[in-house]
Amino acid sequence: MVPTPHPSPVKATIKAGHCPNAPVALTFDDGPDPRWTPLVLDALALANARATFFVVAPRAERHPSLLARMRDEGHDVALHCTRHVRHDAMTPEEIDADVRSGLPALGGSVSHWRTPWGIVTPATEDVARKHRLRLVGWTADTEDWRGGRPGEMLDRIEGWILPGAIVLMHDGVGPGATREGCVGTVDLVRPLVSLARSRCLEPMPVDELPHPMPDRNPDAQTLEGDAAQQCVRSPCKGKVLG
Ligand SMILES: [Zn+2]
């Protein structure tokens, strides 16, 4: 007898003939950026989709109206960092100071934190507990910082757009990025939302995702020793935000 192939969760959901609107999270790091963040927000508004912005505190301080717009339009404002530095190159005191100085710049309530390059050390976890921040990693990496076309990015993550997926994108140009701007990310938003909805998935802010969520960079989890230090697939060339 030929065994029945086990259906993927997505196919099974569609086959069942109903759309439960399981959540997925679209997330944007390294902003806000006065040129690109408004365009990302416009694209999200056109798609009627909500997302999470992991912002860089000094940039947030320079552009408070962009944070206000994020919140007004139903998005979640979360912490990325004050200084864009790898946590395995910082002391526990420096990590704590980074969060303490960053949170006030974000205003409002902040409950989620994605560290630079998703690098999480034991000290990161201690600081997260202390400040009652939930660490957030990702499950689908668009690698938009490379500057590829939206179609290429969609192909890269297509197999990972599943219930509970967390998609990593950038609305600012961070250290190590090999592109000048974020137009590819802006243009990715609508087809990505369409793909998710074709699978009965609804984009929601991370604070509306069921827990537990992945709390770190999946690439770092699979690497050990020296390889983990090199962070081979992420743009880790610089230590200070460009
Ligand atoms: Zn970053």
C-alpha cells in the first residue's frame, strides 16, 4: 500500500476549507528612517496589514512622528538597540545601559526586544528579564539588506511562511547592509501579505503572536564556537550603526 503523504500544516489548513487566520509577524529592524519608514507604512496601510518595528533609539528620538504614526496605525513599536553592537562584544553592564538609555526614547509601552543581529547571550537574557522585555528572533530571513529584488526575497522565504512565522526585514539601512536604500523591502510588503493571506495567515504585531516565540537568530543557534562568533550569514561587518 502506498502511504498517504503527510500534508504540510499550510496545505492541511487550506484543504479543511476554512481560514482560521493564524498569525504571522512582519518585522522591520534598523529604523525609523525618514525616507523609507513612511513608504513601508504606506505599503502596510494599502495592504491593511499590521507589523512590528524594532527601532534604533537615537533614530526614534530624531523621528518621534514616525513612532507616533506606527502606533496610530496599529503597529507595535519594539526595541532594537541604542548602539548597534553585537552582544557577544559587550559586557553585561553595557547591555543593560544600552536598554536603559534606549527605552525612554521609544516612549509608550515597549514589551519586545530584538538584539542586533539577533545575538543573545546569557547577559542578554538577564537584562531582558530585568526590564520585562520578551526577546524576539525570526523564522524567515528575507536578507533584504543584500538589495535583492522582491521576487528573489519572496522565493527565499516562501517555504517559511507558516502559522506563527516571524519575517525579518529592515526599514532602515544598518551596518553591513549592501544596499543604498530599502525600496526592495517597500515593494516586498504587498506580495508578502498576499502570499500570507493565500495561506490563511494574517499579519499581526508580535505581541499578538502565541508564545513561545523564537528568541534569537536561528543561524546563531545552529553555529558553534568560532563559527558563531563570525555570524557568517548576517551583515556583521560593523559594530557601530552607520
Ligand atoms: Zn539591526
